[in-house]
Amino acid sequence: GDIAQEVEVVVIGGGPGGYVAAIRAAQLGKEVVLIDKDELGGVCLNRGCIPSKALIHAAKMAEHARHAGEIGIKVGSVEVDMGEVQGWKEGVVRKLTGGVSSLLKANGVTVVNGNAVLMADNRVAVEKENGMEYFKFEHCILATGSRPVQIPSFPFDGEYILSSTEALALTDVPPTMLVIGGGYIGLELGTAFAKLGSQVTVVEMADYLLPGFEPSLTQTVKKNLRKLGVETLTQTGAKSYEIRDGKIHVTVDVKGEARTITADKVLVTVGRRPNTEELGLEQAGLSVNERGYIETDSKCRTKNAKIFAIGDIATGPMLAHKASKEGVVAAEVIAGHAAEMDVVAIPSVVFTDPEIASVGLSESEAKEKGYEVTVGKFPFAANGRALTTNEGDGFCQVIADAETGVLLGVHIVGPEASALIGEAALALEMGATADDVHLTVHPHPTLTESFMEAAADVMGVAVHMA
Ligand code: FAD
């Protein structure tokens, strides 16, 4: 007899891609097994989005307390108890992973804890602590996520050379920290540790910090990093290191000149790699592209229509909300709905100080695509709400098609940019014009008025700007 249990849908990976897919498939009446070898919630909840944002918040509190005197609020000297910060952060993570577990249960999803390997295009084996379990499925959703890339010359050792996972778990604030890689994860954590009390240096190979974002968006962040005492070196590569007297001495090449940077910890954040190697893909007749990602169509199907791939292992931006959206699409396609990954744009956010948030095309991307554009801009220095919270740095920029006024992109650097971009994403998704946004009454005094005013600037009618 066949020892495999028959099940309609198997989901491998319980991150924001997989757990959302499992819940949605169950809502649509499917019998679902979700397999994860680790804690539910994936990278995002356990060692990504959530713990990093908790740490960033704690760091912001410390920094605000240090500067409270500037607006007349006297606080004694600020002390960071990193152990307590970690305890609080862990509590937040536990609440959320517990919530995921309850939701899965409430929807009747069977959760199996173990390592899944595909055996065929309709079969998966799970290595559990207490033995093996086999499933035969009608459909499978692969959502195994990603892990940090290691630089061969700086292997993670958990002591001096850390990945983001280990940095997020530090129970002491290192006096000095070198961050290799000035992408969003490096800058978010670098900023947080600087505010918690570390002397931070960031090195980046590219010409600009945050490669992928327009340099105009990162200028304010760079200025604030300087104020925080963070040194940022671009066109700089980390070459080698030596551990001596309890410190790590790193040789870097700054635009052709060698320099040594001494630190207590090195944080390596040079990218992430999809977890596709040990999944048994070849046994299911699947393969990956040259960068290790699984290619999918707009319905999140691999070349085998019964097997779907979503989230960080599938091509596209490695972001939690992209993973979740694909999870919903995959589950709905399996249930026979006419669902598709048909989005105008996926927003991206960098939780630096101030935050950067973008949706849609940048000015240069729009021009490359052949659009004639009108650009509107509004500075937070002219926004009442931003001044009342002492956060007047940055701006909101709106890129519109000159011919139709339809919004092509919105880019925000400033307070709560992460929250503000939601309205812009909705506007883009609905095909709104700059006029639609500027004619919409926005509440006063709020940061949202900056989007309305930037849209008005596209029309040449901004009131609060000369
Ligand atoms: P993952 O979350 O990686 O989950 C995959 C799951 O699959 C894991 O639980 C793993 O245990 C399991 N698994 C893997 N292989 C197997 C196997 N063979 N068998 C069983 N289980 C397996 N994104 C944002 O959108 N916003 C942010 O602010 C943000 N901040 C981040 C900060 C940091 C420090 C990091 C590292 C990432 C951040 N991300 C952020 C990225 C985000 O975490 C990922 O895009 C997201 O987690 C991807 O979701 P996923 O479901 O594809 O995979």
C-alpha cells in the first residue's frame, strides 16, 4: 500500500507567503497541510521585518529621549538595556507568531513541523523529529524563502562576523560596528545600532547607498546618518580581516586606497539567496534560473501547472507583502478562481531616518519607458504636521504622465513615509490622475497633505509652496 497521505494542497514554508497561501486555500474549501521546519511566520516574523522594526522603534525612542531637551522636555541621561529591549522585541514576535498559529488552526490547516523534500511532482517527504511523513498532493505551493548571502572572505562566525539574524539577537550594544553592504537591511540596522549607542561605519561597493533607489531620495538619509556620527563609504569593498585583541580589523578598499577599520562586530548585509537547493526540485522536474530563483507565470505557476512558487524563492522583489500577495493568488488559482498577479506596482519601504517609500516608476525609469513626465514635489518643511513633530526633513515627489495626468510613481522621503505610501499605492492601482489626488480633501494637519500638495504641484496649483 501507499504510505503517503493524500491531501489536496501542500504548502512548504510558513512565512508570509506560505502561511497566507495556506489560510486562503483553506478558506476556499481546500484541505491543506502546511510544512515548516522552523517557527511559523518565516523570516519576516522571526528574524526579518518584525524584529528589525521593533529594534528600530526602540532605537528611535532612545534617540528621541536624547533630543527631548531641544523642545523643553528634560530627561535624565539615556541608558539602553539591550537585554530588556530584546525581551520586549521577543514578546512582539511571539504575539505575532502565536497569532499565525491560531489563524491556521481556526481555518483547519494541518501544520507539520519538519523539513520537506519533493520526491516527485505529486509527492513530498517530511523529515520530522520523530520520523518521516509522506504526502501525495494535487497541488503544491513552494514558499521556502531565502537566507543571507555569505561573502567567502567574511564567513559568518556568530561572534565577530554577523548576519542580520545574529545582529537582531545581540544582547549588548557593540561599541563599534562595521556594516558591509549599504542596502536597506544594512542601513536600517546600522541606523538602529547607531541610535542605540554604537559607533557605526557602513561600506558599500556601489556609487550610492541604497542601490536601486534614486540618489535624490537617499540624500536626506545620508545627511541624518552623518548627524548620528555614522560614516558611510561608497565605492568601497571589504577585502580581508584579522582578529586581534578581541576586535576585528577589516581592510577595505576605498576608491583604490587601502584603509583599516577596527570594530567589535561586523554585520554583513550583501543580499539574500533563495532556498531552492535542498528542496528536491529536480525530482519534481523543476529547475531554477541562473540566480537560483524559480520562474513562474502571472498565476504563480512553475512550469508544472500543479506546483506553484511564491515569495522570496520566486523572481521579483524579496518583500513580505509581495510574498503574501502571491500566496493569495496561488491559493485562488488552485481553487479555480481567475486570479492573477496583476499589480500596477509593489511598494517598497526603507525604515531609515527618515523613512523612504516608493511605488511605481522613478522619473528616469518613466522617461526610459518613453513617457513625457510632469514632476510635482512638496517638502515636509512646509507641512504643518511634520513641523509639530519636529520632523521637517524630506519631501513627497509625484511623477505623472504629462499627457493624461495619470500617476506613474510616488516617492517619499520623510516622517511616516512607510504609512503614507499606502494611499499612493491605491492611487496608482486605481489609475488616479494627479488631479484626483489634489481634488481629494485630506485631513489637516497631517502628513498626508504632502501627497495632495505634491499632486497639486504637478498641476501647478500647490497652495503652500512658492
Ligand atoms: P520566508 O519568510 O523566508 O519563510 C520561509 C519559511 O520556509 C521559513 O519559515 C523556513 O523555515 C521554511 N522552509 C524553508 N525550507 C524548508 C523546507 N525544505 N522544509 C520546510 N520548511 C522550509 N520585507 C518587507 O516587506 N518589509 C520589511 O520591512 C522587511 N524587513 C526585513 C528585515 C530583515 C532583517 C530581513 C532579513 C528581511 C526583511 N524583509 C522585509 C524581507 C522578508 O522577510 C521576506 O521577503 C519574507 O519573509 C519572504 O517571505 P517568504 O514567505 O517567501 O519566506
